[in-house]
Amino acid sequence: MKQRVTIDDVAKAAGVSKQTVSRAINDKGEIHPATKARILELVNTMGYRPSRLAQALNTQRTFMVGLVLQDITNPFFPEMARGVQDTALAHDYSALIVNTDEKAELELGLLNMLVAQGVDGLITFTHHAADEELTKFADTFRPMVLINRLYEHPNVNLLLIDNKKGAESAVDYLFSLGHRQIGMLSNAQIFPGQVRRVQGYKSALAKHGLPVREEYIEKESANLAGGYRAATSLLGQQPELTALFCYNDLMALGAIRACRDIGRRVPEDISIIGFDDIQLATMNSPALTSISVDKYELGRLAFKRLLALIEDPHRPVETIHMGVELVIRESTAPLNQT
Amino acid sequence: MKQRVTIDDVAKAAGVSKQTVSRAINDKGEIHPATKARILELVNTMGYRPSRLAQALNTQRTFMVGLVLQDITNPFFPEMARGVQDTALAHDYSALIVNTDEKAELELGLLNMLVAQGVDGLITFTHHAADEELTKFADTFRPMVLINRLYEHPNVNLLLIDNKKGAESAVDYLFSLGHRQIGMLSNAQIFPGQVRRVQGYKSALAKHGLPVREEYIEKESANLAGGYRAATSLLGQQPELTALFCYNDLMALGAIRACRDIGRRVPEDISIIGFDDIQLATMNSPALTSISVDKYELGRLAFKRLLALIEDPHRPVETIHMGVELVIRESTAPLNQT
DNA sequence: TTGAAAGCGCTAACAA
DNA sequence: TTGTTAGCGCTTTCAA
């Protein structure tokens, strides 16, 4: 069985005090170069690794950040998580990833668990906890980056995806293709008024002088199966629709499959557009037209921002916006005039 | 700014020693029910949460396990990670997920980082570190569950997917459909002799009296783009192939897309079969025939096994096998006799 | 340039 | 049933 080698072991072996060893490994304080070299040598041969636990207990820094995600199963999140992780690792941090499974009850518990675990900061991408609960939490925990959620708190840094703009450009594009009956598959898990992708959809319709009809919006879980169900049901009730804007790519992919099963060709009979631009959308047949979000960059930015906040607790929070971009592929086509 | 409430604060407030508080929160040792109730009450109102850090330093238990994955971007891994996490959470553990990006150099470093972080155990699903390095590591760190890799060490518990059997049943099925020219898209990142999915492919061919031809095996990265490239290249050189068995679903999906782009219809002109049965494979057009692995269960089992090892350090390691199952969908069809 | 003492927040062992 | 004393492995004083 392994017996951890501690700083004392190294100190004894080097014939110095553990304080000196500490100085050597942390590059801190005055220390004779020769002594330092000798100690570093020993550290290597003995395979000594300082216990982060013990360090953390002193410094109150664990070099861990928490990453709270709503659904690690949606490829959007792993891509973003890599952005966080890679950046974190490059700064000698590690990330504790947890999944809320879109359950509000879990969210606060998980947050508190991460705090108990001693994380130095938190990145969250969820929208289930109520604002008041979040506030109660944020009041006692400072460095926190909230992604893709409108919320205000002096301790919470915002990182917002341009959802509304993205939704608008999706609808604009469909409109330019000649589509006039445009439906939307939305996310049932979010409080309706808060979905900026729906707001963008509505405002774009209005801008083009098209009526905004609630019966054109179908709400479901924002995943493959949800998209499948939503499309089946919506197209069953509103067969006149010639285009569908979907809350995310997973829903769009599910919708495309549903169309195939009910005999509607994509894009000949109906155009479908997603949001997120996950990798898989590229390889689908037809390849998915989508609103692209740079997920890796999103993760990178979130960590960078969090790190700044951790390193300087007095730095004020700010709101960062992340642009999006329409990527045209095969699932959209000009309106078929027949 | 928040000032952590410590056990001393609670003890003072309750007018007892911190030891008593410790007893109350940990349900350990004799304690008067009334005292306990009073303390617990205080714990609640004061919002006290024991520092896992401090606890860990004493007990040498962090209640964290490390989960080392090769590519969090492949949907296989998030699904499995959820199995690990959910189970871990249910046992009051949390999981530190890290991604090796299939880089051998990173793997050992990450492993050591997790150890420094104080994880109680390790679950790894990678195959890049050399056996000797792994051994050197395993010699000093005990509770470890290795998934899907053949390796022997008294400290390492194995959890093996029935790759060979799965590959065989894939080829058997293609054979039963009448296919005789069956190619394979394999994983270039693994040392060739070690790929049991290839071994199964070969042995099944041999069983049916078909020749095993190395030029029918194309090696590439085991992802969408790799599958796309591999299929394009293989079918370009060996146009007589009527079926493709792929290392995983991602490659299969890429291959299907490649077929579409070179004008080969799936499954009319060519049958394609994957491995893993990721969710997305269901919604693809055509839906993918695949060898199904219960990923969530795999994660659950891995954690359960690790926990047993953590709780009883003297428990001997064992090798667990995980079955697979052929799931027939739309990407395979009887050989087209023309 | 180095070392000794104290303490981070908690639990284990023993004593009362 | 409760409190006291140590100590986990490190860093932070402060003194030498």
C-alpha cells in the first residue's frame, strides 16, 4: 500500500526544515539556490507531490472550480466543458463538473456541495433555480459566472449568448427564403417569458409583418425525443407550416426524423433550423442549418472571467456578450411554390 | 463577503465543545438526544456546512473520485459519466471528470493531479498510457477501476465490455444478410493488436470462411470526421465492399454521411453497422444499426465497484464483464443482388 | 538564508 | 454523555 510522501519526509531527507522545502517548491521567500536545487532533486526522486488538501486548508484556495451543467448529455455542454477544462488545466486548476438534470431541487444542493468541497469559484449554466434562491446563495459566495441567464447580482458575472439576435436571424433567413408560416419548437423547461429565443422568434415575425400565433409554438423537452414529439404534434395540428425554428439542434434533429416518419421531406417540404451548431448537425442527412455558438470559446471565456474574479476579489462583475452566427446547410430551402 | 461559519462558531453558540458538535453532525459516538437536537437546530439556522477539506485532512477521505475519460465529446462518455455521477451523488460522493483528449502525455499528469487533489479512487477509460507507466502508477495508488482495457495488476479492478463478442455478432449479422465483402473502420489511436473489436471482426470472418484482408480495414480517429474520411478512402479503394462494420457509432455516422456524398445509398447499396448505440444513432436517417452497450449501467457499475474497494481496502479486485447486444435499425439490409 | 511555533477546520483517542 | 489533547500536511508568521 502506498504511504504518501509528505513534506516532512523530504525535509528529513534533505536535512532541512519543512519550511525550507515549502519555500523551494513554491518559489517563495529567500532561499539558497543550492539548497533549492538539492530539495527539488529530492522532490523528484522521492515522488513528492504536495497535498492540495493541506495547502487548501491553509490558503483557502483549492484550485478547483465548479461547473454546473443542466444536461451533460446534450453535446453542447461537453464541448463547452472542454473549453473550461482545458483553460483551467492550463492555469493549474481543475473543474468539478456536475449535472443538474434540469431539476431545480438538485441545483441548490449541488451548488452547496461544491461550496463544501471548497471550490474557488463557480460557473453555472442552468435556469431552474428561482431568482430568490440564487440570490440567497450568491449573497454568501462570491466568484460566480452565470452563463446564458438574465439575472442581476453584484457577486455574479454574466456571460450571455445572443439568443434573441440569433433567433431573429434564423427567422429572417426563413423569411428571405419565402416562408411565411413559421413554427417554433421551444423548451418547456424554461419559464415561458424568459426564453429569449422565443422572444427573438416573435419579434422577427412582427418585424416582417407576420402574425405571432401561440399555436405555432410547441413546447417540449429540449432534446432529441422532445423534438421528435414536438414536431409530430405541431405538424399534425398545423400542417400548413413550411418552416420550423427549433430551440436547439437536438430538437431540430428530432424534428427532422419526425418529418421523415410522417412523410414530410426536409428541406423540400419543410425547412428546419436549429440553434447551437453541435458537431453532429454537420453529419446529419440533411446537414442542419443552425445558429452557431462557439461553445469551446464560451467555456474558455467563462473560466478566464472566473479566474480574474478569483484572483482579484474586488474586481467588479461585468456582463459579457457572446455573438452567434447563422450557418446555412441543407435543412433549409426556398419555399416550394406548388 | 462571506465569513465561513466553522464548527467552533456552532460550538460556542451551543455552549458545548466542538467535539460534541462533531458528534451531532456525524451521528457518531454517544450523545444526548436533546443536545444533538439543539446543535442540529443551530447548524441549520447558522447555515453551517462542515468543510470537506478539513474533514478530509483528518480522515484521508475526500469523498471525491476521479473519472478520467478519453473524449468527453463522444456522447458515449457523457452517458456513462452520468451513471457514475448519479451513483456517486447518491452515496454522497462527487466525481472529478477530466478529459485526456486521447493524449498519452496528458494521461499520467492528469492521474497524478487527481491524486494530489486527494481523490479516494479512480475510474479510467483510456488506453493511451503504456502498461509500464500504468503499473508504476497503480503500484502507489490503490482503488482503481479500469474500463475497457486488458491489463493486469493486483490493485486494478477491470470492467470489460464484450467487444469481441459484439464485433462478432455484428459481422455474423451482416453475413446472415448475405454480405461477403465486409470492411471495417477501426480506431487509429489504439495499438493495432489490442483492438478487440478488430479481433472479433477477423475471427467472425474466419468462422464464416471469408478471407481476412488487411486492406479492408481502414484506421482513423474514432469520431465523426474520422469516420467520414475513412469511409471515403476505403470505399474509394475497395468499391466492391457491400458492408461496413465501424469501431463506434460516431465513425458509422460519419461513414453514412460519406456514403451519401459519394452517391452510395445506405442501406440499399451498402450496409453500415456501428458500436455503442449512442442516442443520436436512433434519430439519424437512416437510423443506425449498432451494438448496444448500456453506458449508464457501465458507469453505475464502475462506481459501485470502486466504492466497494474504497470501503474495504482488502477486498480483492475482480474482472467484471459487461454484455452487449445487437440492435437492428435501418442502416443494414439484405445484400442487393444485382 | 533558515528554522520554530502556531494554526487552517476538523476528527480520533482518551480522559473525565 | 461530554470535554481535552493531538494531529492530519501544509503555510504563515516571526525569530534566529
